[in-house]
Amino acid sequence: MLKSLCLLMLLLSVSVLGNGCRTRVVVVNSDDIVRLGNDVQGHVYFWDGTNWVKSSNKVKLPEGWYAGALK
């Protein structure tokens, strides 16, 4: 009886503590347009009139900007 009670308490505490550590994953379709949440920082490509050129420095894209694929 005591072993089963201890096992039950162990399983209960693991399940309760484990629920607080989950992360939420959102899959975005590559055809979708998204709106940025927090500021995003990274390299971007810009059009120089002939070609797409990757920026040499990271740039900051502010919260609220829209991003999506051009097809």
C-alpha cells in the first residue's frame, strides 16, 4: 500500500511539474504572411536593382512589421 501511494505521488508530481515546462510550437506555412511579435534581429536580403544581396550587418526588424515570402 505504501509503495503504491509513493509511486502515485511521484507520478502526480512529475506530471504537474512537467506541465509548466512545455513550450508551444507554432508551424507557419511558407506561403503565409506573418506579423512580427517581439523585435527580430538578423541578416536580411535587399534588392540592389539587379540582384538580392545579403546584408553584411544584422538589422533590427521592429515588432509589428509584416514578413512573408515573395513568389
